[in-house]
Amino acid sequence: MDNKQVFALARKNLVFDASFASAFHTASGVRFQDIEGRSYIDFSSGYGVSNIGWQHPEMIALLQQQAAKSNYAPPWMPTEEAALLAERLVKFVPDSGYKVLRATGGGDANEIILKVLFASQGKGSVLSFYRSYHGGTHAALGMSDIKAFKLPEIRKEYEEHKVEPPYCFRCPLKKDPLTCHTECLQLVEEKLRDNPDIRIFMAEPILGSGGVIVPPKNYFIQLRAICDHYQVILVMDEVLTGNGRTGHWLASEHFSIVPEAFTLAKGLASGYAAIGAAMIKEEYLETYYKYDDVSSSFAWTPMACAAALKNLEILERDNYLENARIQGDYLKTNFEFLLRKKLPEQFGEVRGLGAMLGCEFVDNQRNKNPNPRLGMRVLLGMLKRGCMWCASWDYNVMIALPPLCITKDECDEALNILDASL
């Protein structure tokens, strides 16, 4: 089949996003091919999933070996693979009292956290950021900015409280980041003071789909203190930022905080299996233990757990977290150089940590209005030249999420494509 035939068949039977006019066929390392054999260097990682790269030979061998042993187990029975994976994940934050709940992905993990905490705390509501995204299930959408990103409408009772994020480039208080003292935290305090029903603050440490919004270094330390004062539980959605993406196992490490709970998915198994995890301190689990069934049919199968264990082993052994920091710094410097050089009037900002970077365009330097049309043109230009990036939901920000195994030569190849496209 060719691209047109695949699309025709898919449109007939499948509900899917048709924004990219090629059908995926195969991949290796940091490159993938469409069904007609055209190659692309991957600066998307499937939106931050393929952390160790595509078709890693060790992972393929592991999956074949595991399939011969067991790929599924009754969910009420523990497995060696699940026990070892839980032990490994708890070591992300040593001596913190976390336990692991099994999930199939990011949205599922965030829903599980809500179930556990509301079982523990009783009724209440959630506070989250505007421009955030926490998953496609009903409660997860309620914590996401469904209006800004034109996401599916949900029942009114699932809509949660929102507050402005620390978006310094577009400060909601019109402050200068060089002289501001994180005054946007006043908005959080006002929201918690005026809404005593809020029990949980669900936050992405770096807002991903919202445009790689990186808070000031001390933002979450101060937010933690505010949450403690109002007895609000802080949950970090590390679905995109975790598993080494930012050059740390958890982005929370960069901001020097240990939340009551956090969630993982995406790069947890680098796409070799569907898996997520909800990590929560044991003190909040006492009420949850009374329920008869906290399992899920397809969460943490032996195959998925084996894939996640091997993935974490490769990330650690091959120093991919350090590589994410090194190549990320190199890319960030060169992105800013190219954008300032080629489009000085439309250059907004380059920001990010590790292998999670965002490039924002503006109409001009006077009004700094968002310029999504220009971002889309550059993205399409790179696609035509064989490089795939991601974008924020509203296309205001181009987002680079390369595999953590990327080399300097591969970065240079992508930079040349960006240069030509600009």
C-alpha cells in the first residue's frame, strides 16, 4: 500500500488525526520511515515517548524472550516483573515512603491518583494550570485547559478550578521576570483562599502541550509552602517530563521538591509497551486498601513491566540522562541563534530543559502577539525536508522532543533542516 491507500482505508473505518499526510511504516534509532520509504529524523519521539529510540536491538530481544515466557497474567496475581519494576520506581525518590499503583498510561495514572486521594480526603475539587494537559479521559480533561486547546467538552461537574501558570514570557501580571519575585503565586494563594473545597493541586512541572512553560527555579518550592499552608495535596504530572526527558529522572528534582504523589507514563517503556504508574505516599492509601478491586485488566502485564525495566536499565547504563542535558543545551543555544538570525522580528523565546525544548514565534517585537501561522509554516517546511517536530495544542510553540540517545551529528542534521526551513 502507499500513503494514499492507507489514508483512504483509515478514513473509511478509523477516527484519527489526519494532520500528517504520511503513514508510519518502520523506524530505527532516531529515524522513522513512512510506507513509501521516505525517511525522517525524529524530533518528536511520538510526543515524548521513544526515549531510548526506535527498535532498540536489546529491547527487541527482550520482548521476544518475554513473549516466550509470559506476556499476560491475571491482574490479581503479582508477577516477578511487576515487583521488580515497582522496586525500581520507588528508588526514583529514595526514603520517601512512596508506593506504586498500576496504570496503562498517563491519563489513567492521573485518574488513579484522584481516586486514591478523594478516597482518603473525602469530597473536594482540584486546582490545575491553564494551558495544562493531563489526559483524554473525563476527569483528566476536567483538569486540562479544554477551552484553550479546543478539547472535547465534558460534563460541567468535571470541570476543575484553574489558575495562570508561571508563563514568564507572557506574564499574566505583566511583570518583568528579571525583577519579579514570582508574584503570580499570589494568584494561587487567592484561589486556594477563596475556594476551601480545593484538596489537590495537579501540576506539570514543565507544561508540555501548553508550550514547554518552564517555571522559575524557586517557583515550586514556594508553591509547596502555599499548598502546605492550605492543606492542599501537591501532585506532579510527570507523564511527559519524567523518565529522563529533562535530564533528570523526574523534572521535580530540578525544582527541588518531593510531592505527595506523581505520575509516569510515555517514556516509562519508550513505547515498547503501554504502561503508566501512579506513585503516592503510603499515608494516603489506608482508606483505599478497603476497596475490593484496585486492579486493571491490562495494567502492568509481564510484557509491559519487562519492557519498562529494560528501558530504565538502558537509560541509566548508557548515560542517556546526561546526554539529554548535553544535547539539549547544544540544541537550545543553536535554536536561539538560528531564530534570532533568520527571523529577528518574529523571534519570541527558546526555553526548556534537557531534551524538552520549545520555540515561540511572535507577530513582531512590539506587540509580541502569538504567531501560530508562522510556527505551522516552519513545521511544514521541516517535514518536507525530512524532520518531524511537535507543537503546542494551539501551534503557538514548536516543540522539540528528540530521543535521548540522539548524537551531536544528528542534532546538526536537524539544525541544518531548521535553518533551511526558516
